[in-house]
Amino acid sequence: MTTSTALLLADLAGVAVFAASGASAAVAKRLDLFGVVFVGFVAALGGGIVRDLVIDEVPPLAFADWRYAGTAAVTAAAIFWLHPQFARLRTTVLVLDAAGLGLFTVVGTVKALDVQVPAVGACVIGMITAIGGGLVRDLLTGEIPVVLRREIYAVASLVGSIMVVLLHGLGHPGPIPLTAAAALVFGVRLIALRRRWSAPVATMRPPRTGLSGPPPE
Amino acid sequence: MTTSTALLLADLAGVAVFAASGASAAVAKRLDLFGVVFVGFVAALGGGIVRDLVIDEVPPLAFADWRYAGTAAVTAAAIFWLHPQFARLRTTVLVLDAAGLGLFTVVGTVKALDVQVPAVGACVIGMITAIGGGLVRDLLTGEIPVVLRREIYAVASLVGSIMVVLLHGLGHPGPIPLTAAAALVFGVRLIALRRRWSAPVATMRPPRTGLSGPPPE
Amino acid sequence: MTTSTALLLADLAGVAVFAASGASAAVAKRLDLFGVVFVGFVAALGGGIVRDLVIDEVPPLAFADWRYAGTAAVTAAAIFWLHPQFARLRTTVLVLDAAGLGLFTVVGTVKALDVQVPAVGACVIGMITAIGGGLVRDLLTGEIPVVLRREIYAVASLVGSIMVVLLHGLGHPGPIPLTAAAALVFGVRLIALRRRWSAPVATMRPPRTGLSGPPPE
């Protein structure tokens, strides 16, 4: 098995995990079979589509290579019928999701650097690749995106994308340092889950003057 | 009247129908005149804008040809004042909407195939052209997109885009087979409406262990 | 200080103002630190990212020049801690926001015209540059976008973009007429705020037949 075959298989495994999480959220919202497959597709491939539009890789991989759309659709449809079993695998799913987060972060950051996007932009693009699908999944199911609300999720991704950019500054990084960056994201995410770390929320003091009440809509 | 003039007129008629549906939803949500026109614009042209970004036809037709934006804006503004009359035309609107669905599906799929997008990607792009505007309309008005929740709508579009791709595999299809594909979408959609067909929703059993409750937010 | 340095500084000031408004909305929704920074980033740069994708300036400026992302992130993080003080500056914020609206409108319209987008499309692109960030901010925080609901905000932007297009029709406009267009947006917006102007909302009569009730979902 060559490196590129291994990478494709890993990428498709990440797509399957993210499609399952999207499909599971859609089932809980009582969407129909089409809605479940569509939300699964978007959760798995939305981040990569945005990445490819931003770096001008068109048509995006999700449309150019049928194996991506196929993996997402088949996985999401399977969850439609198997969601009770899937719900029981919660810990496994969180671990696989953390692995997908690491993989998508590294792939996204590397693709951005390869087309000469500068360092800060490449970090943001890497992170959007990893968290974008989940964001759109939550918008489609009528939720404020969970990634914006709590837990160390996007931050784990950002740490990994910064590591990739730093490695890139030292020369074109090989597979071993890139795997280490993905493992870093995976590790930070798992430790954060285990220790229930979360990002801080701003303190809200009771308004004294009425001026610090809810912001103008 | 040449074929391309006929196609332009049909396309603008589709834009008008979708703009009216967007504007009508916006009026019901008490948006102001600008909001009604904007939601009408997005409902009519959002799917095509996404299609053009994905296949790298930039600037998208919605920005490159003023007749598209003009048709959408004028129609939406008319609905702002005429919405009570419009609401009474419900059956007519559903039929016109089904025709627009067929037309947009075929146009979107053909454009994707013309720039060498592979078969599966072209099907998805054709469907997004047809349903994308309605999706964004629902997001802007604070609803979970109806197309994800029930009824045979996106699936009718998908059937048509698959037919276009199959025809394309047999050689560059002429106007008659493409019209047949649009008519197929139209027919499937109308029969589904008539017979109240809808896509299945996953069965939710009462949780036994607490682990199959609502998914983690 | 050259013209282009002045323009960059003005642009970054606009980014800071819009990032602050996004961050402030995110704090009110109890998002965590990452969520506040992300919503601030999107509110400040989302409109420009859409503009750049539509006119095929890729990677968008928000990813190509770190000063944009940096300004947005630092401002949003500052609001996370300083939001009570920020909330007390409401009038100042509204004035700065109106200035940002004018600036982003003019910059967006000019960029679209520079790549040969026709007049109507350039107006829409200029307006989306100015209002797009706020739209996405509201979607991410679970609100129907305020810009669609009331107040003269997008309309002020549209007036300015039309003025830029008219000036462009008379020949490549210099900095003074463009500044006048930005000032026009600023003025219309401030007068609208001062006089509580708002766009009309459609009159809803009580349904007589049940057919003019809420539109079909």
C-alpha cells in the first residue's frame, strides 16, 4: 500500500466519521432520509468544499472524486437505520471524531501552504477544513454551532495547524512530522474531553444602568 | 425565437417563481421591504451562485447578467405588496415551483458536465442548483430547511440529474432528451405532492439505557 | 503616508469595528472565547471573503494578508474581556459602524468594477461586502439577520454602491468622489438612525379563508 493510498483511506475514514455525526444529529431532529443523507454529506465534506473554494481548487474534491460523496452518503444512510446502535457507541465516536479532526486539520493546512497561502491564512484554512462541516451541520439543524459554545475542539485544531505551519517553515515536512501534528490535535482533544476542559465564557455582570443589557438586535 | 432565447426566458421564469416563494416566506416572517427583496434574490439565485462558484464560472451569472438580479428583485418587491393575492394561488405556485425545480436541475447538471465535472459530482451540483436557494431562504428566515424535513422535493431533482448524466454518457444530449429530464422532475414532484408521498423518517424507540437519548450537542 | 497606506489603515479600522460588533453579539449569546473570536472574525471578514470568491480573487484577502485576520482576532478577544465597557459606548459604536459600512461598500463596489463585473452585479457585490459579515454573524448566533428585519442599513449601502457605479460610468473615479460616496452611506445611515427611519413591513390582514395564513413550509 503506497503512502497516497494510505492517505486516501484515512481521508475517507475521516469522511465516514464526520458523515455519521451529521447524520446522527439529523436523525435526532426528525429529518427525513434525504435530510439525513444531505446533512451527513455537508458535515463530512462542507469544510473541505470551503477550503477548496478559498484556495481555488475547483471543482472541489467532494465533487471531483466520487469516492468522497459516496462514502458520505452510504455512511449517513446506514446511520439512518442503525442510529440506536450508533448512539450506544458514544465514546468510540468521540475518539474517532478526534482522529478525524487531526487528519482534516493537517490535510487542510498542507493544501493551503502548497498553493502559497501565507502562514496565518493557512492556519485558519486548516481549522476551517476541520470544523467547517460541523458548523454547517449545526446551522442546518437549527442550532448555534456547538464548536462556538464550549469545549476545546477548534482550539485543538488550531494548535495542530500552527504546528504544521511551523514545520513547513523548516522545510517541506515529511509524513512523520505531519502525523505527529495530527496526533497532537488528537491528543489535545482527547485530554480536553477527559478532563472536561473548556474555553472560558465571558463573565456577565448584572447591568447597573440598563446600557449593558442585551446588545442591540 | 431561438433556442437560447427560449432557454433564457424559461430560466428567468424559474427565477421569478423561486423569488416569489422566497419573498412570500419573508413576508410571513415580518421582514421589511429590503429583507423581502433580499430573501427573494437569494432564494432565486443562491443555488446558481453556489453552482457557479463550484464550477469556477466567475463572476456567477447572477452578478454577470443584470436580467437575473432584476427579475428576482422586481418579483420579490411585487410579492411584498401582492402577497395576499399570491397566497391564494397556492396550487398554481406549487406547479410553477415544480417546473422551476426541473429546469434548474437540468441546467445545473448540464453546466457541471460541460466543465468536465465527473458524473456523481455533476448530479450533486445539479441538485444543489435547484434546492440551494430554498435552503438558504429557510436559513435566513430561521427555519430548519423544509427540503430536509419531508416531501419528495430534492429526490425528484436528483432523479432528473441522474437522467441527464446517463443521457450525457450516451453522447451530447439535444434539447428534446433534456426537456424530457426536466419533465421527469416535474412529474415526480407533482405526483409526490398529489399522493402526499414523503421520504421516510427514522423510527425513534424510547431510550432504554439513557444512551440513545438526544445526541451530544 | 501614501494613499494606499491610508486606505489600508481605514480598512483595518473597519475590520476592527465589525469584529467588535460580532464579538459583542457572541458574548451576549454566552459563546466561549473561541466562539467570540470566530464570530468576530466572520463578522469582520465574511463579507469580503464572499466578495473575493465571487470576483475570483483567491485566496481572499482575509487569508492572504495576516493583518486582516490579526486585527479581527485581537479586537474580538479584547471585547471578550472589555464587553461591559464596550456596551456603554453604544452611540460611538453605531457611528463607527456606519463609517465601516460606507468604507466597505465603496471598496467592494470598486473591486467588482475593476474586474469588469457589470453595473447591477457590482452594486450587489458592494452591498454584500458591507452587510455579509453581519448576516453571517446573526446566522451563527441563531438570529434572523437584523439587516433583513428593520432599519435603513443595507439600503444605505446600496445607495452608496449605486453612486460608485454612476461615478465609474463617468470615468475612473479618483479618491475624492469615492470618499463622497462613502460619506453618503455614512450620512444616510446616521440620519436613518437619528430619525428612526425604517423600511416598510408588509401589512398582514387577518386571513378570511384560511388560504392567506402562513405560507406552506
